[in-house]
Amino acid sequence: MISEKMETALNKQIALEGYASYLYLSMASWCDKEGLEGCAKFMHRQSEEERMHMLKIFYYLSEVDGHALTPAIAQPPHEFDSVKALFEEVYAHEQKVTASIHGLLKIGYEENDHTTLNFLQWYVEEQREEEALMRSILDKLKLIGDGPQSLYYIDMEVEKVNAMA
Ligand code: OFO
């Protein structure tokens, strides 16, 4: 049986993952509009992954006799200043998600909730990977630059990441 405090916090995490899924879907659409096919494909995949992150908590809450709540999701931004600004926003959002996961762990330790702590380990690892991936893309962006001449090369680099996944 899960505590009310943990149930509420996990429902907040569901909402955060759901928002990430919508934000990345919106970013995929913007990339597509800008002709950045590799980036669009990448953001679509990220969006799917975030939906999976959301559902994983959803199923977990049901499994431990909690009540998973379908979140209201705010409309994400539709316009982005540049591809660099877009990836910076992704990175910032991932850092926010990581901080939120750490908040959940804190509650887990306070409550001696080993089951949830164990469940959350997957997210700790996932966030480490996601942050590293976004940092590596931002590093490449710094090298290539994101002026109009560079967009083609940026897109090719992100396409290489797609091919590795
Ligand atoms: Fe699920 O927040 Fe990104 O990975």
C-alpha cells in the first residue's frame, strides 16, 4: 500500500512526463516545419518515450493499489527561436524532470518505501542517459554553430543519433 504523499507526488510526476511528451511533440512539429527531418524524427521518438515514462508510473500506481490520475496538460509552446534554443529547452526540461525524480526518492527514503525506491531506480538511470544525450547534442551544436548554413549539418548529426537508437 502506497502512502498518500507518495501517491500525490507520483501523480505529479505523471503530469510532468505527460507534459514532456506534448512539449517534444510540439518541437517535432516545429522541426518538421523548418525542414529539419532528422530533428523531427528525434523529437517524435523522445515524445513517445515520455509517454512511456508516464504510463510506467500509471501502471505502477495501479499495481500498488494507488489511484493513477490522467493529468491535465498545458499547451506547450509552438514556436522556438532556433534549433539551439529548442535543444537548450529540452535539456532544461530534462534537468527539471531529474530534480523531480530526486524529490520522489527523498520521500521514498523518508517513508522507508523500498518498493517505490526500487521502482524509481529505472528513472534515475534513464535521466542520466537522457541528460548525457542532450548535452552531447548541445556540444555538437556549439561546434557546428546554428546559423542557416549549419542547419543541414545539425540535422545530419541528429539523424546519426536516430540511427544509433
Ligand atoms: Fe521522462 O523525462 Fe525525459 O527522459
